[in-house]
Amino acid sequence: MIQNLGLYVHIPFCAKKCAYCDFPSYAGRMGWRDRYVDRLVSEITQTGVLHAHPVAETAYIGGGTPTLLTPNQMRRVLDALNQSFPLAQDAEFSCEANPGMVSDAMLDTLRAGGVNRLSLGAQSANAAELSLLGRQHAWRQVEDAVARARRAGFDNLNIDLMMGLPGQTLATFEDTLDAALALEPEHISCYGLIVEEGTPFAQGVLQGTLALPAEDEERAMVDLALDRLTGAGFYRYEVSNYARPGRECKHNLNCWQRAPYLGFGAAAHSLMPGLAERRANPDTLEAYVSGQPAEIATLSPADQRFESVMLGLRMVQGVLLAGFQAMHGVSLRDVYAAPMERAVAQGLAEMDERAFRLTLRGMDVMNAVLVDFLDEGQ
Ligand code: SF4
């Protein structure tokens, strides 16, 4: 029996590549969908047999834009998942969707296949910001998608937002937060823009045609999100994620606690019990569809311990001491006493008998804290 198993399915098709995106997603390749789904169904089915059909606690269909599959193609994926991995009774089953690209027929197909949580890539309520990002929707399509998702029976919705965009101000971000809250979702994610090498955004920043908000302005956006969302009944449970109580994304929480997961599709990763081996499927459609095998990376005990810290500190609850000890056979303090003490002394972290966690100030400079942990415990 595999405890807390999560499933991830990657659907890498997009209508158009967004200007900031370096995810493994492909525009203009819709003709590949049938072949891709054939391979996906076969991978899911074979893996289910290999692991003797374990129960899954969570499942997540991400992309790309999963709702660009036809309802029939999506049904095949959902059937393969449900037949190969029975879902626990209270399982959380999420699917990402882009506003303007999710039909009623798709929403009904998702519901019929057990999907009970929808995550909408809304990003911004400001038309100029959406256009700069290269997104294909307007905010009224976010409103429309939410209304139709509710009608289809989704009672658990996430809205993804972005901060730190070129030209974005505190005022436009506040408008976006207000617009998102007006939709009454159960969960809101606020991701800071990361300018990834090789994207049109990176080129724009390099050439000086795109100006990012100053660091203190971006920090003010983080504070504003915290203030506004907390005031509206959400609580921050991870550096970028806010939920109404009980509506945290269980799938992501399990990943941040290094629970095992199986990934299917191009570029999908898996981490299995024993938790020492990460498998990465090939990135390209060609390599994946042709059945090229996953790459396997073996994680040393030190790598695994650092991964627990790196992922655990993203969460407001921090790294749970008992969980760390049970997973690694050694206490967090025994491995990381020096960087832990330094972080506490600088007011960046705190510890009690249950957990070691970052303070609000520590969350702002999480990468710097992690660098201090990196060389310890080798
Ligand atoms: S929709 Fe998402 S995955 Fe597709 S290009 Fe845009 S950001 Fe990337």
C-alpha cells in the first residue's frame, strides 16, 4: 500500500505561448492530441498494473491548457486514471483551465470523471497586463468561467493571480485582488513573476523595453495580498497560496511534504516510496509519444533532507520535526543546527516543539535562507 499517493497528468497543449512562460507547453501542435492521449492512456494503464492499482489521495491535471483536449479525449484520460488508480473517497481531484477555453461540455466531462476542483489561470483583471502577458482571455471570461463552473457543480475553485508584472502598480494589483474576491473562490494563488531565460519577457527586460516593479513595490504587493486576502477570510498556508479554512490544495501540500506521486505525460516527474528516486519523462511531444523512457535521478540522503527543508519552508506550518525524523531517520536539528540558529537569530525563522518555520520576514528572503542550508548535512 502506498500512503498519500498523488497523481499528476500533464497536458502540454496551449493555444499560444504566453510571453513569460517556460513551462513544457506547446502552441500550434493540436494535431498531436490524439497520439498524445493514446500514449498517456497506455502509460497510465501500464503504471497502474505495475503498482497493483494503489489508491490515490489526490490527482491533478495540469498543463499547458488541459481543457484544450476535446471532451472525448479528456474522458479517455479520466477513464484510464479512474480504472488504474481508485481514488480515495475524500480524494481531491483538480484540473487547470484557462478562462475562455473551457466549454460546458468539458466541465460536465470533468465532473463526471470525478474532478472536484478547478483552477483557473486568471492572472490579472487589468486588460493591459493580460495583453502584455500574452494571455488569450479578458476578465469577463474569468467571470463567465466561474459562473459556468459553479453551475456544473464545482464547489472548490482556485483563481491564479500574478504580481510583479511590468507596468503593474499597487493600485492595479489591488483592483485584481478585489475582482478575484468578488468571484468568491475557495482558494487564491498569487505568484510573483519570475523572468525566465529565453522567454520574450527576459528579452524585453534585457533590452530595457519591459520595466519590472522595484523590489520594495513587489514586496508591498505581497503585503497587500496578505492583508486583503486575510481580511476576506482566507489564510496564507504557503508562500504564494491562500485558502479558506479546509480548502488548501491537498495535492500541493502533499508534494511539499514529499509524499509519493506518480506523474504521467511529457515532462511529468514521479517520486515514489523510498523517495530516493525521481523519474522525469521526456519533455518533447516527439520523445514522449515515441515512448522514450523516463530519466532516473537518484537522490542522496543529503539531497532528500535538503528537499524536505526547501519544500517544507514554503509552507507557513514549516518543516514538521516529527515528519522529518520519520522520513530521514535523523532529527532536523542534528543535521541543520547551525543554519537554523542563524535564521532564528536574524528573526527569519522560529521553532517550537512541533516545527521549524520561516517568519513573515523570512518568507520574503526564503532563497537566501535556503542557501545557508544548502551546504549543511552533506
Ligand atoms: S497558458 Fe500557461 S502553460 Fe500555456 S503558455 Fe500560457 S503560461 Fe504557459
